[in-house]
Amino acid sequence: MGIEHTFRHKHILGLENLTEDDISLVIQTAESFREISNRSIKKVPTLRGRTVINLFFEPSTRTKLSFEIAAKRLSADTFSISKSTSSATKGETLVDTALNLEAMKPDIIIIRHSSSGAAQLLAKHLDASIINAGDGTHEHPSQGLLDLMTVKEKKGTIAGLTVAIIGDIAHSRVAHSDIIGFTKMGATVRVSGPATMMPRYLEQLGAQVCLSPREAVKGADVIMALRIQQERQLDPLIPSLREYAAFFGITEDILKLAKPDVIIMHPGPINRGVEMDPALADGSHSVILDQVTNGVAVRMALLYLLAGGD
């Protein structure tokens, strides 16, 4: 049975701005779009005549390509701009870059930026709809939504599950979106990582802080391993990747503490042998590639709903 709910948001800035009904509607819409990717001709005319700009100031493979594919499958006109090809290299500010882009009348601008709050800044100055594709260490809402969709697909529900998130929590915008999203949808979220990578506000977000991965993973339905965000650290926060793998890497031994049908997730890219054993990334518990597949469907849903889909 479908839910009766109207999506009333102009922008997608973070899961903190979405209600439980909003999240359910996005997932339900994405589930209906997933079938399109299995067709021989993977395109529908839903957003024909709409213009979508990808404004990526950070490197990205999955997110950038996923948004591009999502827009093209809905028949939108898409354009991509990176930092190296934008006027930012000439000293132009982010707002001025965006205002010049808006003068060309796009409908939706998707932005990834190294500064937290960049998407919110554009939303204050532009008339176009803004989608946050990751801002600093703040949020990555579309990743959080595809993670929720994947868990619902594999488990049938989200409420009542226990989700263990292991790794560099402090620098992970994915962790922040997942904690907010899974908590809103009724799951218990446990987090664990090196003390230098555990911010103090986690319990305020609704997460349970565990001293060790074993404590976090015990009886868990879902394990989310996070990449070490070395590019966001001013100083090294761990002695070495080898030591991190020894104390916080997900291994077969740790996996035995979770429920027998536990699923393993990772937002990518994976540092094999660091966050988890390579065999686990490719094993029967892994749903990492399902996350990538669902990412296209979720981003199609977001574009559709922002464009006025009902």
C-alpha cells in the first residue's frame, strides 16, 4: 500500500530537514524508479525540458555519475562542472559562480563541496532547487537515503533494527546522515571508532557510543564500515592504517558477533584490508553493490520530487 504524503521541500540539504514521512516517500518513489534501470531502453520522459547542473568541487565517482545517470534516465538536460574547470580557479566565489549558473535558468543544481554549509549557502541565494551531494563533514543526504532504501530492501523494515557504524565518524558526512536517518526511522544506531575520530555530539544525534567494534557489532542487523577520511584531517589521527585495521577493521571473527543474516555496507570507496577484510567486501553478507544500484533510483526520486512529482 502506498503512503499518502506530499513532498513540500524545495531543497535537499540534509536528512535533518526531512520527516519520517518524507523519507518513506523518497524510498517508495525510488522503488518505483528502480525498474527503469532494468529495461533495455533505460529512459522515461518525466523531466524532459528540465535542466540539471552538477557542480562538484570535490573528486567523486559514484555520487557524480549516479546523479548524471539519474537525470539522463529521466530525460533531463544535464551539465557537469568541476572545480578545475570552473571560474573558482580564477578567484570567483562560490556564490558568484552559482549566480552566474542560475542566470542560465537551471531547475536543479547539485553541489558537492569541501566546506560544511555550502549547499545551505546556495539555497539562501538562488531560486533553483539545491541538492546537497556532500558538504564538508556535515551531511550526505542522498547517500543516507540510499542506505535506508538498501536496508529496507534487504530486511523488509528499518524500525527495530540495530545498525553498527564503525570507523572515522568525526569526518564522515555519511555517518551523520545515516545516524539521523536510521534513528528517525526507528532503528538503534551504535557507533565505534578510534577516540580521536569520535565527536562528542553523537549521543545528541541519537547514537549509542561503543568503546570497541565488538561491542557495537554484537547482535547487529547491519554493519556499516566507513573509510578513513585522511583528506579531511589536518593531522594524522591514527598511528597507521595497519594499526587501524588491527583494532577497527571488520573481520570474520567480528562478524560472528552479529546476527547470522547481518548485512555489510560501505559508502565507498573501500580501502581493502583496512576497513574490512577483502573477502567480506565480496562475500554473501555484502550489499555494497546494491547500494550503488539503489543510489541511481534514489537520486531519480529526489530529482522527480523536487521537480514537482506527486
